Amino acid sequence: MKTMYVTHPSSLKHEMGCFHPDSPERIYAISDQMLASGLMSFVKQGYSFKALKKDILRVHSPIYLDYLYKNIPTDGEYYYIDNDTIMNSYTFESALYAAGSGMFAIDAIFSNSVKNAFCAIRPPGHHANHDNAMGSCFFNNVAIAAKYAFDKYKVSRLAIVDFDAHHGNGTEEIFYDDDRVLMCSFFQHPFYPYLGKHSLKKNNMCNLPVNAYAKSSRIRDIVNNHWVPAIHKHKPEVILISAGFDAHKEDDMSQICLTEYDYAWITNIIVELSEQYANGRIVSILEGGYNLSSLSRSVVLHIRALANI
Ligand SMILES: [Zn+2]
């Protein structure tokens, strides 16, 4: 099988209160749609392992890791880092497995057991920076996978494509001065986390702001005229995806107006580029996407494009 679907039961135990949009129901919605569409039979299933302390410390500071560990609340309690970023008693464990999912997928694609992988995990990661949790993110899952690929598989260059509606400020900060990494994204601006416009001058940061109500044509223009030439120039040996689906027009979290067919289109382009430079190696890790219907439909088309079926 070409594609692996990676998940872990711990993703269902981290919750931040019943009104928080990042809910365990997101993972249930994705797996239900995978089953209902019949796609689950066409992917290899994998279960994440837990990232070790040394894996987290490739990206985050020891002080920050200790801070999270010391503030794990008791059962039934919450610890508020900010109003969006809240720990229950399972969050720390869930975040270790979420961080491990990308590493697990990197091992799978470098052992040639699959070409590519999608990690249906939470909490997400792209807002987490070296020493801070924010925006529902605790560990930067995609950055941890990237550093693991550099260390374990001696990768020279990789690309991170972030199609979440929000700016991946944590990922940008972590790799801002690391020319081994090319980051490609679009993000609604001005919008949470109100960062990102400064990166336009950096060669390895191809992160483009778009206005609210940007449509498919604007996003496809960015992909064709900015991302694709940058990836051709960088020649990545593996492509990681921060796969957020909150730019869907049915998702109230942002005002970008994409459909699931846009995610399929973007994924097809990334697959083509990965075949050209990376032997097809792609690891895609879930970020945002909060409307359960549009999220699950989009993930199914994303995985169909990865699996070429
Ligand atoms: Zn987002």
C-alpha cells in the first residue's frame, strides 16, 4: 500500500472544555468518513509511538518541557496556558503521541514500507514555538518530525507546506535561520496569530498573506507562482505538510473560501513534486479544521490524492 493512516487513541483524551473548537470529535469525524467512504481499506493503518524527551528537545527548550510537565492537572481539572491552550490530565501524554506520529511516519517512509502518510492526531502543533504553547498547540509536531529526519536519516533539505488558514508562526520561528528547510504557506492576514508578514524577505520562507474572503483562484495563484518555483529550487528530499483544513468555506474559523477540491488539487501538486525530488516521500500531519463535515470530507480527498486513488 502506498499510504499510511497514522493515529493513536490518546488523541481522543485531550480535551479543552465542551465549547472549545479543537475537540476529540474531529478525530472521530475523520475516521468515520474514512470508513464510510471505503478509503480505510485502501490505506495501511499505523499507531503512533510516544516522542521521547530527546525528540522534544530537538525543537523545544528544557524549561518549557518542564513547565508543561509540572502543570499537568489532576483528573477533571484544567490548566489554562491561555484561553485557547488548555491542558487536561491527558494533554501531555496526547501531545507526546502527536509529536511521535510524524516521527513514526518518517520511519515508515524511509524504510520504504509506504510512500507517504497522513497523521490524524491532536493536539496540533504549528503555533508552538521553541518555548511557548499557544493557539491550541503544545509541541510543534511538524518541526519535531523535520528535526528527526535530519538527525536519523541525514536528510539535507526538506520542505514544509502549511495550508492551514492561520500563519504557522511556531514553525516559521523554529526554522527561520535554517536554510535546510523551505516553508511554503498562505495565511489569512490580519488574523490570529497576527504574525508573519516580516518573513516575506527570507529566501527559505515562502509564506504569503491573503485577505479575508480569498477564493480558490487566489490560493491556486500562490501555489503555482510562489510555492512550486520555490520547491523546484529547493529540491526537498522529503515534504512535510501542516495539514489544516480551516480555510474551507464551510469552516467558520477563518474567512478563506476553499473547498475540499482545492485541498485535493494542492495535494496532487505536492505529490507530483515529491515524485520528482523526494522519491514520493510525504508526511502530512493534521493541524486545524473545525467544521466536522468539511474537515472530514477534505481529509478524505487529501488522502485519496496522497494514495492516488
Ligand atoms: Zn488554523
